Amino acid sequence: MNHWKLTTLIISALLAAVLFVAGCGGDTGQAKAYVSRGDADVVKLQPVSNRLTKSVEALFSDVFAGGKVDATAFKKDAASVRSLAEELSTGANVASKQYALVDGLKDVPAYKKYVDLEQKVISRNEEGLSRLKAFLDKWSAAISSPNFDPVAFVGDARDFSTMADKTAAEIEKLEKEAASLKKSQKL
């Protein structure tokens, strides 16, 4: 009789140990899946981001070269840039929602840190896109006005460019940190 109690106790202890070890990983598998989907959503945005960058450069090329601004061309190009910015915002929102799913998981601190960095990247991008849209809205309306001030326009364009460069540097730093974390933690 004592033998059965000891056997039962050993089996119970082993079962508890197996369950404990299985639970140590927390929600790692689910976190990995959410991060993979979020990362895939971000990768899908790269062509849109590349087109947006080229479009913004084209939009401002005459301004920074000291050329005359053609109101009709500016408005047309601004509408195209705005459309790409909206497409990028929509895609980033999809990725952000996917990353946000990791926050509800347990025992996945490295994934949560990675997601936090990726969310900061998305947030900084959104801030930059908001500034871009505000600039386009302001100057698309003002450029055909009889009171259009080309000096103010160029000044605003330079200020926007400076802020865009600063935001890009912040994003690059965050992306490097996220990539480093992903590699070191094998996420």
C-alpha cells in the first residue's frame, strides 16, 4: 500500500514538473505568430514607402533648387503624395493592431519590448505623415492664392524637411534597436 502512495506521489510530482516546464514559455508561440504577422505587414509597406519618398522628393525638387513653383503641378503632385501617405497610414495601422495583440500575452517580455519599439517606429512615422499632410493641406490651398508668399513657402518647406530628417533619424535608431533585440533574443 505504501508503494502505491509513493508511486502516485512520484507520478504527481513528475506531472507537475512537466506542466511547470511547459508553462515556463508563457505565450511565446502566440507572441511569435503576432510579431511575424506584424513584421510581414510592415514589409508589405516598403514599396509604398519607397514611392512616397520619391514622390516627396519630386514634389520639393523645384522648391529646393530655387525654381519657380507651378501651382497646378504642385497640387497634382501633392494629391498623389497625400494618397500614398494615407495608404501608408492604413497599412501601418494594420501592423500596429497585430503588434498590439502581444500586449495581452503572458511571460513574453522580449516580445513585448520588441513590439514596443515597433510601435514607436509606427508612431514616429505617423507623426511625420501628419506633418506632411498638414503641410500639403496648407500649401495646396495657398499656392494658387493671389497672396501666395513663395518665401514663406520655401521656409515652411525647409522647416518640414528639417523635421522630416530628424524623424527619420529617430526611426532609424528605433529600427536598429528593434532589429538588434530580435536577433539577440531570436524572436
